[in-house]
Amino acid sequence: MTTEGSTSTMSIDAARTPADQETLLDVRGLRTEFQTSRGRVAAVRDVSFTIRRRERLAIVGESGSGKSAMAMSIVGLIQPPGRVTAGEIRLGGTDLRGLPDRKLSEIRGNRISLVFQDPMSAFDPIRTIGAQMIENIRAHQPVSKGAARRQAADLLGEVGVTNASSRLADYPHQYSGGMRQRVLIAMALANSPELVIADEPTTALDVTTQAQVLELLDKLVTDRGAALMLITHNLGIVAGFCDTVKVMYAGQLIEESDSRALFAGAAHPYSRELLKCVLRTDRRQDGLLSTIPGTLPDPTQPFTGCSFEPRCPLGKGNPLCRGTEPPVVAVEGPHGTQLAKCHFAGQLELKEER
Amino acid sequence: MLKLILKRFGVAAATILGASLFSFFLLRKLPGDPARLVGGELADEATIASLRHSMGLDSPLPQQFWNYISASFHGDLGFSYSTGQPVSDLVRTRLPATVELGVTGVVTAVLLATVFAAIAVYRKKRGADVSLRVASSLAMGSPPFWLALVAILLLSVNLGIFPGPEGRLSPSLAPPPTVTGFYTVDSLLSGQFGTFVDAARHLILPALTIAVGPFAFLSRLFRSQLRNTMREPFIVVARSRGLTRGSVFLRHAVPNSLLSLVAATAMLTAETMTGSVLVEKVFGWPGVGSMTVDAILQKDFAVVQGVILLSATLYVTVSFLADIVYVVVDPRIRAGAK
């Protein structure tokens, strides 16, 4: 059963229900562009979505799809030559885009905090971990240095650093990569944020610590009742961890699904290809791990039609896909509604069998 | 940590020994007989021969070098062939003037360079940045002795704001009692406020003149270092924690960037003190520089040799100090030093 959503906004949220009380973050028509020598390049193209309180949301896509640019745009930290050129980012009732940097600073690290990909370069190398944690706490809480130090020690203990209060005096280079990522997570949660944006938080870590760090993130986010936006290129860590999944491709959201629904069957051909790239232990897999042939489209060239068309196993060469931007289509499945920006959403099985 | 310091100390001692070896043999191979200089044009051969003997010039070169080195350990650098004064006394009276001038110049340069570079990088408008770059280009291209002449002509002769090239004090004033040898410090220590003002007024122009070159170099270095640091991931991370651009700049970007200035400042200090020969001459500043010029003109080997030894000592001392500063301020190096 397929119903076609409105194509007027050209965005995946077209079929979404209006924002309600439970909405924490409401992003509408977000567009982020970079000024390059070859002209303006849109890294984020008219993205709209909402995050509910306590929601676990995964943003999935390959490198260069605009995930990180979107995260940085939300907190107003897109670095020049990048710039947010359109859209609204509503937290509660306020549009963050309209706020001066000073007001945004009160929100960053406080109501919205970030966990970054590379824990090795995330600390000031010449200041102690303790000094940086205390600075972080005191940026948002009117507490004394001593009180902040006790909080910092508690936090370190909570993320599994042994001898927490003496390790506050250590410098970043005295911590291992996994430990630094734990400290970063502790710092992100120090001021009880409403939303944690974790941008590839485990990518730089070795496999054995990845699971521990994710577990820790999971626990802390749950304890504090925060919402989580997990940005990753690895669908494997999404399953069982996130409630909803949004798939990003070439700066656009192209599928929005309940996470169980996505793993049961993607509505967009790109998501389907992504799923094939995941190593699964619950199914027998023959031969080599699958890859998606081709690369992301050149962002300096204007798009007509579907951005995935040149790589799409279903739509490649199809004049409809090449010429007309796909509408957002709602597909009803056993796990609820899935939204996909594809001319053939909901007909993937039919098309594939041919 | 102690091991590192000892290692550095060994390197420093070897450098000084090498420099004195080099200057010793170089000067011995130059034409001109020191005994003849001391004895004068009219002295007969017998007098010269006895002078050569008493000055130790008739013993073999290695022996002479050994005598020189072992004496210098006791602070005896020989005596000036032209004035007969011990070289160590000459240096002792001249050095404070040079150090006072050099330190004032370099400190001024460091302060101005860091402040202006920080403003240029912090301000988003390009005006400050462009003016700093233009100013430092001009400063780099101006020879110090020429700047000294222009400064005297403009600010002293024409406008009369500063005293002329009359040295460290007005001729009518007596130097303050010697404690450090720095007139500005000594006059304050002895409570002679009038002398302090006069000494400071005499110090400003030459100090600013020698500050120009180091300012140009340091401001460029600090500017590019700050810009690089501001692009470091940890700066963005600190911003994401809610620190404002200003506090990230002051608390993280500036301290990290200052690290890169330590070594450059040390070298510039040594260079300024040993290289401000012409500026000292133009301002009539009674420092080591003007003494060196006179000694070279009079073939006064003992003094030249003493100055070379002093310069080498100065260079290794400041770079040794710079290394120590790094060990103290940079925790990564501190860890490596353990």
C-alpha cells in the first residue's frame, strides 16, 4: 500500500505529523553551503526532521554525505567558508539560527552537546583533563572551582576512569584513546543536556573499545533522559541502539524509518544497498562483503532528478529518475510508516524481481 | 628531567669550547703581532721578544690555547692590548649596558608582537590584519642603523622629545650606585627618581630601534601560529562546550600559540645583544657592541676573543633557558623528559 506525499517542499518531512509537545528539536529546510574555488557547494540540501525528547535517532550515510556539516550547522559551528544559508533550527520555541553567538554559547555544551569523532585531537594538549572539565562545567553552572572539581571527579568515575580524582591532574596525552573518548562523553553529559549529538563517536577507536564506549553512551544518555542523535556510516551499530534511522545521501535525507522497519526492509534503494554492506552475524553470507559501486555525485554540478540515479541498481538510466526529482513517498509496512524519497519506493521487490 | 638538563648542559659547554677554539686559532692566524701592538712602533727587537715571552706568545699554539682556556675558567680573559685593562673588567662594565638595552628591546618586541598579532587574528574585519602585515613587511626591510639615524633626526633633533645620542644618561648626571648595572633598575633601588626618568628616556629610542626587527619577525610568527591553532579540532570542541570565541581564544589558542615563540624569542635575544653593534655606535651607547667595533679597528685580539666567547656563552645560555622553559610549560615535553 503506497500513498504519495506532497512534493511541494521537496523534503522528507513532508508527510510528517506537525510538531507536538514532545518535540525537542525541529529542523526545517536546513541548507548549508560552502564557498569553494569552483563555486558554492551545498553540503546540506533542504533537510527537515524533528527529534522527540529521549528519542534515539541515527543519521546514516557514507563519508561526504553531509552528516557532520548538518550537526555543526545545528549548533552554529559551521566553520568558514561554510555557512547556513536557509532554514530554521528550533529548540523548544527558539530558532537557533537567529541567535547571536553569545546566546548560542549558552546552549552549546548545556542543552545540546556534542561528542566528536577523534578523541586524540579534541583536548587542549597543554591543560590538564581536570582543568578542561572544570572549565566545561563552570561555563554553564554557577559553582565554585572546588564543587566543579568534585563533579568532574564523579563524572570520571562514572565513565570508568579509575583513581578519578588523581587522574584529573593528568594531561590528555596520558590518557589512551578509549579513555579520552570516555572523558569526552563525560564532558558532553556534564551539564545534563537535552540532546547529545554524537558524530561517529567510535570510528577512531579499536573494535574492542567501540562496544564499551557505545554502551557507556547508551547508559549515560538514558540516565539523564537526553535525546541522542548518533551520526554514523556504520549501520551495524544502529540496530538495537536507535529508535529511528534517517539515511542521508548527497546532503539530503532520502529515507526516514523506524529502525526495526529499516532492518526488515528498506524503502529506498540506497538504504537497501547500504544494508547489504553490513556484516551480519545472524545470517549466512557468501562471498565478499558487498559495496556500492560509484561515488557520491559531484556537488558542484547542479542536480536534476534523483541524486542516487547514477548508482541506483533500479533507476540507473531511467528517464524519470534522471529528469524529475523524486517525491517523498510513504510506505506502510508491518513496523509502521517508512518515508522514502524515491520514484519507486514501495515497489523495490517488484522492480528487483524483473 | 635532571638527565635532560645535564645533557643540555654538556652540549652547551661543548659549543662554548668550540667557539673559543675557533676564535683563538683564527685570530692567531691573522697578520699582526700583538707584542708589537703592546710595545709600540719604536720598541726594539729585544723588548718585543721579552714581551712575546711574558705574553706567552712564544710557546706553541696548543699550549697557548690551554693557558687561555684554563685562565678563562678563573675569569681571566687576558688583557686588552690597546688599553691594558683586563678583558673581563671591560666586559663587566660594558655588558650591563648591552643587556639592559637588549632585554628592553626584546621584551618590547614580544609584548607588541603578541598583542598586535592577537588583535589581527581575533578581529574578523581584515583591516587590522592587513595593517599588521604591511607594518611588519616595512619593519623587516628597514636596517636598524638607518632606523636609528631617522629616529634621532626626527624625534630628538627636530622634535626634541627624546635626548640625543649621548649614551645612557645626560652628561650632567652621575650614574646610580651599581647593583645590577642596569641604570633604570639601580636608580630606582637607590631612590633616585630623577636619574631613573633620565635613564629611561635615554633607553627608549635605542630600545625601540632594536625592537623593530624582532617585532616584525615575532608578529608574523605569532599571527600564523594563532591562525593555525584556531583551526585545531580542540578549539572547535571547546567551542562546542559553550565557551565563547573570546574565551577559547584567550584560554586555549593564545597559550598554545605562545609555545612556538619561546625558541624564536631566545634566539632573537642573543642576536639582539650580540648584533646591535651599529645601533649602539649610532646612539653612543657604551655597550659591548661599540667596544667590539673599536677592538676590531685596533687589532685588539684579546678583546675580540673575549667578545666571541661572550656571544657564544650568550647563545647557548638563552637556548638552554628556552629548553628549560619548554620543559616547564609543555606537559608533553615534560613527560618525555622524565
